[in-house]
Amino acid sequence: MTWLGVDEHGQIDLDELEKAVRPDTAIVTVMWANNETGVLFPIHEIAEIVRKKHAIFHTDAVQAVGKIPINLDHAKINFLSVSGHKLHCPKASACST
């Protein structure tokens, strides 16, 4: 497992990310929006880097969904996580929209 730090603005260095994704990297996961700082990560650029490296890309979009436009038709995201409570689903139940 490889952990990348963030700079003084809470952003990851995309060059550092590109160097960190090795031939044996299976999956890269990055949160779309940080729930504590509000920082939005450049998900589309990250997804492009990961795709070029032939790894799978996952983003945790729990804090982003409903707050910023998310168009999955144009995103190169393999997996995206959301939480039902952000979509007004009842607790402990399945919800689809």
C-alpha cells in the first residue's frame, strides 16, 4: 500500500501520484471531496493518470454527491462510492434513484 501526502493546500501532487502508480498497482482510491477541509480533488485528471497506468480507479464521492455536478458519462472512474443518507434514503435500507 502506498500513501501520498498533501501539500499546504490539501492537494495531492499529480506528478507524485503518477510516479507512485507502479506496474503492480491494482487499484487507486481517492476521495472526491474532503469532509474536513472541503478540498476538492482533481478526480478527472487523477482518473486519466490511473487509466494510463492500467490500474483501476475508485473515488469516494460521499461528500461530493449533491454538492457539485458529477457527470459519470465523461468520467473515467471505474468505481464510485456514495452513501444513501446523502440521498435522503432511510437508514439501514436500500435506495436507488
